[in-house]
Amino acid sequence: MPKITYIEHNGKEHAVEVPAGWTVMEGAVKNRVPGIDADCGGACACATCHVYVDPAWKEKIPARTEMEESMLDFALDVKPESRLSCQIKVKPELNGLIVRTPKSQH
Amino acid sequence: MTDSIVIIGAGQAGVQAVASLRAEGFTGKLTLLGDEPFPPYQRPPLSKAYLAGDFARERLFLKPGAFFAEADCNLRLNTKALHVDRDAHLVHLENHEALSYGKLLLTTGARVRLIPVAGHDLPGVHYLRGIEDVDLLRPNLVAGKRVVIVGGGYIGLEVAAVAAKHGLEVTVLEAASRVMERAVSPLVSKFYEQEHVRHGVHLMLGAAAKHFEGHARVERVITEQGSLEADFVLVGIGVVPNDEIAGASGLTVANGIVVDEFTRTSDPDIFAAGDCTNHPNFYYARDNGRVRLESVQNAIDQAKHAALAMLGRPKTYREVPWFWSDQYDLKLQIAGLALPGDQIVPRGDPASRKFAVFHLRAGKISAVEAVNAAPEYIIGRKLIAEGKTVDTDALGDPEIPMKSIA
């Protein structure tokens, strides 16, 4: 199973295994990684699963869709590496992925 | 500070309350009661990805089991609360046990409205609210089967979309003159009607099911317009709030458990959140601002407010309502609450399958319905919250970016 490391705003790391086909958001929620609310459960409706993808992984993840791009406008502290974690599907090539959670989702 | 909290109802609101109570520093005893056999789960995917078979059951679960252990929350499934003795501060359970509470939170949700027609109890007549409903429904999704869907609201249309994609012969009966009448404006209804027809759905507006017929199981649906052969039927005609336990306990109930802007019921030690509440909503401009909402947003946000109120730090509920629906490749996103009489400002061409309809009241946006149009939705939602007066000409011109309107 692909391993994903979530790093909280305070530096705390959570390295967890996430089944392929799930989303990076689900990997966080099901493993109790704090800092990802995902109110809508992954419907790209709430923009509360914002993460920063480690720059080394940017090329391996499909680009933001227009929908995700717009939803991110609603998030706080958006950076070039910002993504909505519900829109990143976990696959074997993402083994080792590192994402960081923002200070706040609201 | 109260020493024990019992929460009746283990849905989205109940689980949020557990998380918020602990996050806000509650250290007392915490019990969450659920009457289903499953751990708390999200309902929105049930009529979409879960029905389609694209989503394993465990992905529906809102929290891993370890969450409840870590939150030191006693999650009790298959546990039905029957009655609240407010004087004794006791919740009586179906198994004759009684739980004492300092504060009580009711997050009892809603249940499907049953159709009161002959033949309603024939095998093959389905409803959709819980995991078990979908597990019973899914085996019927076989290409070539004929399904009659009673009700052209969110549930009916989402199931119609999944069924049409699976190659079924789909008929939707909607008693009103247009689909999703309670949720969207006529322009959006029209668009969705055309999309369903384009996908082969037989849509009958102004048509109601008079009764269901069949021998061992449902075989046909009788309407004013004639008889429709059916291999199975799905009824999606709305929900009713689970407010009986509140009413039987003497709390004020009126189309839901009546709460104030802090989620407090008529009993100072009892609170309520989510689909079951009739609450004052800042964004609802009639009926004295009182409304009952059926949404994830309201469940989550009211539960957060209930947690604060139970801990003696009440905060006025003032959150913009939002909703969504997935049908085919269309994402419908709605923010705010529209009312008849609002000025309608369409933006974009429905033929492009990407457009929005804004509702304005006194120059301010009261609601937005966006189809595959996230900027309109998200910026509209922000403008609703801010209560800013907007330039309606700019709003109606898709050439002018939403960002420059915000």
C-alpha cells in the first residue's frame, strides 16, 4: 500500500499507508491526521481539506482541475503547491508522497 | 461545567459534536448512541458513488474506530433511545437501560417520508436513506431492468442518473411541474430535465403514483396518465424529522425540534443539531427566519455550535447554508436560501453545461445555484456571507471574472 507522510503545521509527522484508489484526504481522515476537516466528505464542495504538496511530488500528481482551482480560492494561505486533498487519488506511484497541512482550514 | 454528555443520533452531527466537544476541552463522560448497526457514516455518497458500486462501504465511515477510543467516547451502536426523563436527567433505552446525563444533545436526523398509497409495502418498492437501503437496491441495477422513480428531487434524480448509466430503463414521476422544485430555480430545473431526457430517462412531470400493483412483488405503477411496468420502484419524496423522542419528552416540536440561535431546546439542559432541528437561520428571510434544513453543512455547523453551547459558551448560529448534488458529469453546488420574489440573475449559457443562477434581494446575493461553475459558487457563497451589494450587470456577464466582482 502506498505510504503517505502528512506533516502538521506544528511539524508533527504522520506516516500512514493508504489504499490505492482512496484520496489523500481519506488517508488523513481515516488515520486521524489533524488539520484536514473535509466537511463535505470529498465532493469538492467545501475547501476544508487544503494541503501543500511537497514540491518534489508536484509533477507526479495530475494538475488541478478548474473546479479545484476555484475552490482553492476560498482556502486560506494558498500557495503554488496548494491542493485539495480530496482531489488527489492515491496510486502506487505516489508511494512516499509528502503533504503538509495548513495552519487552519477556515 | 457539566460532567456527562449523552448524544442521541450517530450521524454527521453527532460525530461532529464528539469531535468539537473534545476539541473545546470537554473532559467529562461522553456517550454517542446510534440505532444502526454501522459506525457513523456519510450519507451523501449513498445515492451516488456507493449506489454505483464505485465506493467501498468502509469509505463511508466518518471516522476510524480509533477516533472514538482516542476521544474517550462510548460509541454504542444498535442502541435505540426511547424516552427522555427530563426531571431525572435520564435517557431510557430500548433495552430497558437508563443513562444519566448532565447535558443531552439530540442529533436524531430525519427518515424517509413513506408513500401512503396501496401497494406501498410490496417487495421491490425501495427507499434510500441508509446503507442497508442501498445494499438492497444495488442488485437491481442491471441493464435492461425497468425502474420507476417516484419523486424528482435530489435523491430521485441522483438515482436516475446512476440507473441510466447502468443501462436501465428509467422513468421519473414528479408531481410538481418541474424537478427539484424546492431546491432550485426554474432555469436550473429545465436544464436538469433536458439532461435526464438526453440520457434516456423518461421524465413525467405533474405525475404522481396513485398505487403500486403486483402479485409477489411490484410489477407496475399506476398514475393518472396510465400504467407503467416496473421491475422495481424507488420512492424519493422527502424526509420527515425524527422529533418524536423530543416531543414525547415535552420539548417544543414543530416540523422538527425547536431550537434557538444557540441550538438550545426549550429545556436548558437539552440541545439539538442537524436535520432534526427547526432553527432560526440568518439566511432564511421568511417564517420568522425559522427553517429546517437537510444538509451536511447544517449538521456540521450546528453541531459545532451545540458543543459550545453545552460547554456554556453559546455562539450565535450564522452560517451560510450550502448543498450539492452529483448527476452524470454535472456538479450542482448551491449556497444560500432563495425565496420566491428574489431577483434572478442568470450567468452563462446552460447550453455550455456550465452556468449559474444568482438570486438577489435588495441588491445583495441571497443564493447561488452553480452548475459545473465553481467560481460562481464559491465567490457567491463568500458574497452571501459578506452581505455586500453587488453590481447585477457585472454578475450577469460571464465575460467579467467572478473574482473582480468579489
